[in-house]
Amino acid sequence: MTGDAGPGGNAPARADALDTRLVHLGPPPGQQFGYVNPPVYRGSTALYDGPAGLRRTQADPLKRDLPAYGRFGTPTVRAFEAALSTLEGGHAAVVTCSGLAAITTAVLAFVRSGDHVLVSDSVYPPTRRFCDSLEAFGISTQYYDPCLGSGIERLLRPNTRLVYLESPGSGTFEVMDVPAVTQACRRRDVTTIVDNTWATPFFCRPIGLGADVVVHSASKYLAGHADIVLGAVVATEESYPAVRRAAIRLGQYAGPDDAYLALRGLRTLGVRMRQHERSALELARWLSSRPEVSDVVHPALDHHPGHLIWKRDFSGAAGPFGLLLHPRFDERQVAAMLQHLRLFGLGYSWGGYESLIVPSDPGVRVGGDWPRPGTLLRVHVGMEDVEDLKADLRGALAALRSADEDVRSPGPTPSTV
């Protein structure tokens, strides 16, 4: 038997593929009376075997071991945290009550009065609003061009404590050079946080690209069924204590039922993400040929400015992308288009099984520097048949053209008396 042989001696050993790991993450069935899914542990009070266990919990400010008080995580919550941390290649994870709570917890874990924070100009709007509010606590926020790459180093100040990234950016879908930014920050001992909600660890792992912390709206792809609100923070070994302390001090908590549904969602993450990718790409390419469309902003399309970085750092693409309509269509005409849709729901969030579309306002960026004229729509492609989705959009675009023709056609000539 050679050193390269596997357990049976006949084939080289290899790590399980990601699809296999998704199926088998979590406590082994032998610890659960043979059942493949962990039970839902609901509770606040946990009892200890004796004083020694009680003292051990009291002595640990991070409350890492069970049993502990329910707010620090039941076995169901811990199972989801461990599974997500494994997928992201992190040391440990903390779940929160929402995606925004994951963002605020991660940021507050590292900043103090007098600090300077750099935030990508294309982040999720609630992230921007939260970072703007930090000024009241003596923390200054500066927004930077998401395409800056290693140029971020020019913006780092002696009091810069944190750089926040989101790739692709919300609504406008810029792809960031995460390794270049994290390397520049690591040289200056600046913490980096990356929002990985769009790609999920199935398509990208920012910790492997140098990030210290990764945040998720687990409501979206991780859970995958549009039926829970949940957030998660995954951290390296060095950054985890700060994140865990912040979550405890802020009273962050996630219900065991939501954690159970998120863990269940992970089992099918690979199947769902591949389907979202295939359908979204087919629809994006089809929309690119439509005369009503000025551009389709999708990182996996060759003409996207960040395509090469996406190709280097991502193994696939998710369902959301930007749809830029021709500038001649005004707000009333776009409303007629949206009103005509049957399968695409007009709603926020994304990452569930249903297709969604919603106007995106790039004007929230600093100085309103989005350079592209026309209405920008954010499209999320769900699990419906892609030909049905095309038919739905075909009818909506026809309604858009019809509303445009109504505007352009001259009214009746006034009669003369």
C-alpha cells in the first residue's frame, strides 16, 4: 500500500466534494437516535450536572460550550453556526436575528469612538444608513470606489480601523478585487468585513481571499425559501472573540426554528445555486438583445467591467443582476411595465425560490455618481421555467413600449370653428 492510497488501499484519498459536504454537515445521526436532521431545541433555561459545569460557563465570556443560557445558542443554533463556518472556511460563526443585525454586530465588534471606517460605495443601502449613524458615536465613515482595488491603501489613515466590502455591490453589481483590498489592509492591521450574501460560500469564500470576517443575510440563499429572517457572521480565529463578545453584549439571538430551517436550506444549496445561475445567465443574455434594454449588469457576462476578477475569485454566479432600461422610458412607463408582470413579483429581498424585480436607486451613492442614464431594475431569477420567465418579461416589455408610444403619439388635432 502506498502513502497515496485511500482508506481501502485502492484509490487516492481526497476531501469530499462540496455537494457531499452540504448533505452531511451537522451532528452525526448516531448522536440523534439515528435521525438525519437535528432536533429543534427550544428553550431559555439549561440545567448543569453540577457546580463545576456552572463555573466553567461563568468563567468563559464567549459562552462557547453547552449547556448555557438559551440566548447564547441552543444545539440547533450551534449546528447551523458550525455548518456555515465549515463551508466558509472560517473558525466559528455567530447567528443573528437578521442580515442587518449581522452587519451591525460585525461592525460594532471592531470600531470605537475616534475610529475611521472605509465602506464600499455600492453596499446594501441599510448598511450605508447604519454606517452614517456611527457619526453620532464619534466614528467617521468614508465611502470609496468599489473598483479601487489596491488603491485603497491611499485612503487608509492612522485611525482607520475597518474596511467594509460587498462584492458584487448591491444593485449596481461592481466586482471588487477582494485580495488586493485585504492584502493592503492586512499590512496596516486594518480589519476587513465582506458581505458574501450574493455568492454564498458555494460560489465564493472571502476568508480564503484574505478577509477577516464574512457576513450573510441568511434569509436569502442560505435558507432559500423566503420563509425566515436570519443573519450570520463567520470569523477567523483571530477575529472571532471580538465578534462573539459583540453579539453577546448586543443581545443577538436567533430562534432555533429559523436556525433549523437555515440548516435544512444548506442541504440543497448546491442544487439551487446552479439552477439560479443557469436561469439567470440565460435570461440575462436574452435581455441583452432586447431593444428596450440599454444594458444588463451581470458579472458573469463578458462585457461587465469586473468580469475577469469575477472569473478569478468566483466559481459561479447567483440569480440577481441589474437591468438598465433605455433612457427614453420615464417613471410612468416603467410602472406600466412592472404592473404587467405575472411571474416576477414586485418585492424586496431575494434568494428564495420566487423571481423578483424591483427598481434600484443608484443615486444613493455619494454625490449620486452613478454614470448610467435610464431606470435600473434589480432582477432576481428564481426557480421557475426560464421560458415562462421570458414570456412574462416579453409581455411586460411590450407594455413598456405601448406606454412609450402613447406618450409619443400626437393628440387629436383641435377642430376649428
